[in-house]
Amino acid sequence: MNKLILKPGREKSLKRRHPWVFSGAVARVSGEPGSGETIEVHSSSGEFLALAAYSPQSQIVARVWDWRRREIDGGFFCDRIATALALRERLLPACPATRLVHAESDGLPGVVADRYGDIVVLQLSSAGAMRWRDAIADALFDLARPATIYERSDADVLALEGLKPVTGLLRGAPPPSPLVIVESGLNFEVDVGGGHKTGFYLDQRDNRLAVRDLAANCEVLDCFCYTGGFSVSALAGGAARVTAMDSSGPALELLKRNVAQNGLPQPECIEGDVFQMLRKLRDQARKFDLIVLDPPKFAPTVAHAEKASRAYKDINLLAFKLLRPGGLLFTFSCSGGISRDLFQKIVAGAALDAGVDAQIVGQLSPGADHPVALAFPEGEYLKGILCRVAVAPSCA
Ligand code: SAH
């Protein structure tokens, strides 16, 4: 088997079981392994460290499959997928829409699989995962027993691996159209072919429920609402009025259908740029009791963190200004390049500059179907904070 030899001292992160090898850490590669081929990773002194998938075109030049010598074959993918499914069966036994495989944190770099009832949507995003596409699809089909596996291997990161996007039916029958899932008792239409990622943001399930629990009688502003996960939840929780904002017209159309699916009153929908719309609402002196900020990934990597920090601060500052005393802010970052600690500092700076006293009353995360391997902190991409703006004392 071909070998990748690290530069002296560059074995440390692998010894802590972090599964990525960066190109700058590589002394040399023996032979000419192809894209996605399995290689052995060795320290400069010749010690075996891991079996990994080779990504010749990527900055992350190898991703670890296993820390021991073993066959990387169909049986390997069956083992890993069975382990991942067992976690969901143990912790989310009655949940019809879950993430079945969460990439590195389930020991399968580049592999994401989401279950929407009978339909599994598979997203492959690394050379290694693409090379083993058939073995992965077979293992999922045998073990999860869905009616359909639909492929959405079209994430932007594929280009960094020198790979072309692939989408379409992979196993079983074509998915129903429309596909409607039930989440926490609410119906949502999921566009597996054309929606973002695999069609729906399963990672916000618990946080949508938290919004629903707190939205009664509130005036709610849902920023970056996509197909209405938070808006529908707020309405189901008895919100007095919901304003939903997104730059995507098709997402807002689906939001309206999702509201109707659940027999709820239609919200005010604003199509446009949230950065501008928040300023407009401020200038109109609009006020809200509960605001959700769930923007797209502003910082895919640490290199983008500074610019992204300014964008997060901007929208959080504006949101603090729009909240009534005692109001609640659900604010999120799904940027791998922004840590929870940094995000909290950004939100604190935003409150300060908005001239608002606020408390953290909750830390927000995805559910147990989005585990974070302890050795892979990057797996905690989605972090959120629930803040409460101070109620001004009545004697003030
Ligand atoms: N909250 C949603 C997921 C949000 S995804 C849920 O729970 O399902 C991020 C959304 O932000 C996308 O729908 C995208 O269309 C939108 N978006 C991205 N940039 C934007 C901008 N500058 N202004 C408004 N919407 C934007």
C-alpha cells in the first residue's frame, strides 16, 4: 500500500486522533496513489499512524478511516454505518427525520446521510467518500432499509477536492413529490432535489422546539428563515405575529406551503437581504419579543473568521436594537471557523454597542444525531446562544 510520510513533529494531531492530514505536514508520498485511494500514514520515524483516504488536490490531503491496520472495504462501511445507526436508535428512537451519519464524528469523513422517513439523502464531499460511493450506498440500503437513497453530492467543498457534483437517484424508488416529513408533530415539505444541503436543516430540530415553547403571544422575527422551520414552530407555539425574512423567493414559497400544511395563519414574508431589512425595520421603529438569527455559514474556515465576525456582530447588534425589554434572541453560527467562545464574545460586543443589557439563558446545539467526536472539535459547527434582554426597572 502507498504511504504518506509526515514531516518530523507533525504526527501530534494524529496521535490525538484528529482525522485530518494537512498538505503542509507531508514530507513525501510513495507511489502515485489515485484520488480517494487508501494509504498508510506514517510518522517521520516510520511509525504507522493510520489508514486514510488520499485527496491529492485538497489542502486536507488525507482523511483517516481507521487508526488500526484493517481492510477498508464494504465490511468497513457496514461496521461504521451500523454503529452510527445504533446511536440514533438508542438516543432518538421515535424520530422519523434524523441525521444518520455525521461525517468525521461518526468515523466517516466526507459522508453525511439524512433520513426523511423512508427516504435517505446521501451527501458525499471527499475523494475517499466518492471512491466508496457504491459500498456506502449498499451498506445504508441494507442496514437503514429506506425505500430510496437520493444523492446530493453537490456541496461547494467538492470543488476543493477536484471533484464534480453528482446528484440523483442512487438506490430504490424515486422519492415522492412532494415529500412531507413530520418533525415534533409538525409537517414540513422537503425538497430533496433542489433544497439546501440535503433539503432540510435537521440540526435545528431541538431549537425549533425551544422557539415553539417560548413563542406564545410574541411578535416574532425569523431572519434567514429558509423554508420556515422556526416560523412554523413559532406559529404553532401561539405567536401573535411572525415576520419571516430570506433572500430566496423559492424558500419563502415553500415556507408559505409549510405554514398552510399545518393549518396556521400566514406570516408576513419579506424577500430581501437581512442586513438591509434589519436596518429598515430599525428605521421604522418596529419592535419584537423574540428574534431568530440563523444565517448561512459566514466563515467556512478560520481564515474567514475576521470578516465573518463583523457580519455576525452587525446582525446581532441590529437584532438587540429591535427587541423589546425582556425580549429573547435565538442567535446562531454554523461557521466551522468560529468557535463557541468567539461567537459569545461577538454577541457580547453586539449587545454592548447596541446599549442593551442581556443575559445568556441557554446554550443551543444540534441534537444527538449530530454528535461531535471529542478529538474533532470542528464537528461542533452549529452553536447558538439564547439571550434575554433586560427588563428595565419600572422605577427607572
Ligand atoms: N433557519 C432555517 C435555515 C437557514 S439557512 C431553518 O431552520 O430551516 C440560511 C438561509 O439564509 C437560506 O435560506 C438563504 O437563502 C438565506 N440567506 C443567505 N444570505 C442571506 C441574506 N444576506 N439575506 C437574507 N437571506 C439570506
